[in-house]
Amino acid sequence: MKIFLMILLAIASLVLIASILLQSGNSAGLSGSIGGGAEQLFGKKKSKGYEAILSKVSTVGAIVFILCSLILVAIE
């Protein structure tokens, strides 16, 4: 069981790293957050398609990573 969880943790970490690196960055920077970042954050819906899929994959990868980490700590 411990080996299975460690392998699952390694896979989840690789998926999490890849999905975060593939997402496009917010290029507005500090000036965009002051001038109109709130409108971008709350006013518009997230794009459908590639970005939405990467966001969901990142969320699932993070949840699996955290759960595996907590279970492995509890086992030891």
C-alpha cells in the first residue's frame, strides 16, 4: 500500500507540474492588477477549452497530491 501511494504521489506531482507549466500566464503584471485586474478576475468567465481543462487537471492533481501526502504521513 505504501509503495502504491508513493507511486501515485510521484505521478500526481508530475501531472501537477506539467499542467501548471502549460497554463498561460497573466501578462498584465502589477499595473494590470491596479488598473483593471478586478474586472478581469471577477467580470469575465474563464475560457472554455484548453485553459479550462488545464485548470481542472491542476485542481485534481493538487487534491490527489495532498491526499496522498497526508495518508503517507498518517501511515508512518
